[in-house]
Amino acid sequence: MALISKKKNLYRINQQLRRYLHKYNREHAMNISYADLLRYDNSIVLYDKNEVDTLWETVFYSPGDQEEVYEALKQIYADLKTDGNEEVIKHLVIDRVDYCTYGNTHPFRIRIVNRVNDNFDYFYIKVADASRVYGLELEHILSPNRINYVTCDNTLVEEHIAGVPGDAFLKQDLETDLESPIRLAKEFVKFNERCLVQLLGDMHSANFVIITTPDFEEIYYRIRPIDFDQQCYEGKKTVYLPQYFKQNNALIELGMKYMTPESVWQYQIEERSMISSRLKSESQRVYDLMNVMAKDEIAPPENVEQLKTELAKHYEDDRFLKCQTMGEIVWLSLELVMRH
């Protein structure tokens, strides 16, 4: 049975969260919105290099609108990357605008190219979903990764997270093709723990990327989520544990071969210690975020009831049963990290 069976609801950003975003420089005025990008004239199917349908469409705007749209997109890129410094966009051109035909948010993906050296980058424009914003912010604070995103009214702009898509990476033989499979197994244990602590769900292989970093003697791996739609929304605890997704079975099997229960426990404790350290260094920001999140409705009541019951059993801590919102559940999860 699938861990997630229903499409997630979208939740608008309330005034309290908007004030938080202003305070931490996540809110910027924009000359174009997600709704504006929907007014394209026509589109064509986008195929990959093997002529397989990517489920994205390249969209085209009328000659009268295109220049205005593209200039606004370049300004958004400057806001995202350099806090609005327009000097960086003088040599940039919008090469392509793609529209995703599946998923909850139906994002636009913009490919932007430097005319001087042909280097390119991507960024995404989506409907601003409050639970997704909470997921981005928690990832920025609690993980070793930094996230660039900005919002404006009902529009969310995210930077592209580079890496090999997990589903593509896992097609290789991990035991024979990797120089250090045990390091990947270790990283998956830590990734699994981070997802549970911050309650980031739906982390199957298509929703994260794997980054490989060579060292002078070893190869290091990092797993980074790229989809934050399922931030503390579902009621099942297993949704927040990547180990339960069949798409990740290759990583599970790797861990079973190279890990002992003692080493798994060690890496879990290490990751929780790192999260605790980040919580202490960003204590005011975490408090501000949790104070807003705890009062926000970002999941159906039945999901809240199910999750708090399952986590109370998992942690053997009845304080979860007193939680009334998903934000309160996340807050208690973070408090447990700090206490232990």
C-alpha cells in the first residue's frame, strides 16, 4: 500500500508567517507572479536526451509579453541570488521557461544563461504553500544545507538544488560502482534521522538528490531533499522515514550489509547532536518560526491526531498527545533533540 494516497491540500501564507518572512529577508516585491506565468500562448512537450517525455512542457509567450516576462524573471533571479543587485543580470538571458504537468504545485522552471561563457542555472516559481515554506525554513536551519528562496504574496521562488537525482543515482550497482558504499549508507542513516526530527515527509528517491564530493583519500556523499510539499502534513509516522519507501530499497540493502545496529545508533546520535548544535546557534530564529508554526493550520485535524498518537508511542512520550497542531508536534520533536 502506498504511504501517501491522497493529494495534499495547499495552505496560504498567513499574516504571522508573512511577518516572519519579512523579518528574515525572505519576502521581496516582484514584478511578476505565478499566475502571470500561466498566461502563455502555447507549449511543446519537453523530451530528455533519450527522447523520453519528461512530463515538463516548454511554454511560449506572445511577442508583446515575452520581453516584459523575461525581464521580470531576470530581476527575480537577482533578488534570489544577490539581494536585488541588477549588475549580475546584465549578461544573462532567459533561455527557456518550462511548466511541470504533474505534482501538487505545478511549478515553472526557468533556465537562465550567461551570454559571456554559456554557463547556465535554473530556478523555480511555484504557488506559495505555507507548509512548503516551513519545510524550506526548517531545512535551512536544521540541516547542513542552505536554502535560497523568496516569496511575494502567493508566489514562491526557489533556487535550483544541484545534484544527481536519487532515482537516477540508484540505478547503478551501489556495491560495485561506488568507491565508498559504506559512506553512502552512513549518510542515508543521517538523512533518515533529519527527516524524522523535522517531520519532512515523502522522501523517496525522486524527491532528493545525491551530491558526491571527492576528498584526497575518500569520497563523501550528501543527500539533499528537493521537494518540501510534505512538511508535517501526513498522519503516518512512516511517511517521515525514508527507510520505508520502496524506491529507496537499494540504500536500505546497502545499510543492512555494511551497518550494525550499534553503528546505526551511533550515526543517529551524531546527527541529533548536530541538529541540537544548530538549534542553539539559531535559537531566536527557531523560536520565532515555531511560535508562528504552532498556531498555523497546515494539515487536516485527523492527520494531526494520527501523527501525535504514533509519535507518542514511538518516543514513549505522552506529551505528544497534548499537541493540537502540526507545528506543536514539530516543536516538541525539536525539544526532544535539545533535551537528549
